[in-house]
Amino acid sequence: MVEIAITPEKCFQSSGLTDADRGLDSQRISFLVKKEFRTIAGDKRLGVAWAVLEPVVMSAVYLFVFTLIRSTVNGATVFVGITLIRILTDSVMSGVNAISDFSGGIKSERVRSRVLIMSKLYFRILDSFFHSIGTIVILYFAYGINALGLFSILIASIIIGVLSEGVGLTMAMLVKKVSDVKTLIKYALLLMFFGSPALYPLGVTSGFHRTVNEFNPFTYLVEACRYFSDLDSSVKELDWRLFAVIYTFLAIVSFRGYREIDRLRWRLSTW
């Protein structure tokens, strides 16, 4: 028999999960992931296809602008950078906004926190995949990027998506208490969009701008993707010991963010 324990801090199942429990949770996770994609599709004719098309369209727009101002930035470089920075931005904001509904859309029963956590992880992985796949197709057919480069973009997209949402979840409570923080996060992401080597390679930066980006976790993955894609990259000039420290810290913060879902729902809702 399943036993539920309730404390001032949380509500949890004190006994182990049965096979029936796990099967039901799998169905719930699948439902929640599909629900997220249905939300994205909305009433759009192309539906979820926009998840694939949006980074491609944005990259094409910026490439057109660079062409007008006669910039020498390689088109493939722009496609890689725009795709990864869009995934980062969308994932952070998804985490920040995550505490609006803890029912997962299932109103008739209280789902376990592990269902919400796993559905978020699965959705973020799939969403990052869809965001990158359109760019990968363009890079392969239009720019002849090699398989290693394409695979590195896919992996980097998933890493950025999962870690960024976890970081966003960590900040969710602060945003709930002080709504101004959400605006500051939006401005910070906008600054990162233009200040990070997304629209251009790290090699064109210098001075303070370059120094700041050497501590920017986004720089390491985007420059690595460009390196494996045989594009202009300064990845060999970066300190990968610093990369290990930064990403270990981000992984811990992100893990805490996903685990925080249970505490947040207990404090902020009846679900």
C-alpha cells in the first residue's frame, strides 16, 4: 500500500514506487511533454514546426542585415551562434516562469514531483533538439558542415537547454518575490545575445569585451561547435580548466533548480 507523508516542508511518498506507479508516471510524463508541445503549437497552422523554423528564420534575418552592412562574418558562424543563444534564452525564461502551474494540467489528481521534473527534462531535451535540427539541415546542405560539427551542435544545444532551464528554476522563487528581477533577467539575456560571440566569433573581440567572454560559459560551447565545424574559432585559446569549474558550478545550480520544483510547489500551491 502506498503511504504518503506530509511535513511542514514537503509532501512525499514514504514507501517505494510499485510497477503500477511507475507505469502511471510514465503516462503522465508523456502527457505533460505532449501538452508542452501543444501549447507551443497553439492555433498556428505550422504548429510545432515553428520550433524548428524560428532559429533558422532569425539567423537568416541577421545574416541579411550583416550582408547589407557588408560584414565579413561567415553565414554558418551566425547560424550556429543564433541557434545556441536562442536555446539558452528560451530555456532560462522557461525555468523562471515555471512556477505558474504545478498541476501540470492534470486537475483531477496530484501528480508526483518526479513526474513534473522528468517531463520538464524530456521536454527541454526534445525542444532543444527541434530548435537545432533546422539549423543542422541548413548547415549541411548550404555550407557543407561535416558530421562531427553537426553532432557537436546537437549535443551543445541539449546541454545549454537543460542547464539553462535549471538555472532559471533556481531563480524562480526570487522572481516570484520580486517581479522586477524578471525584467532584469530579460535585459541580461538581451545583453548576452549581443555581447556573447553569437552573432560573431570570439576572434573579432578584444580588450575588456574578450576578457568578459572568456568567463562566459556560452562562449566555450559555441566556439567548440565552430571549431568542430571547421569555422573561425578561438576555442584553443580558452582555458578549459576554467570551463570545468564553470560548468561544474552550473550543473550543481541546475540540479538544485530541478530539485527545487518540489519545494516550490509545496510553498506556492495546493498541488
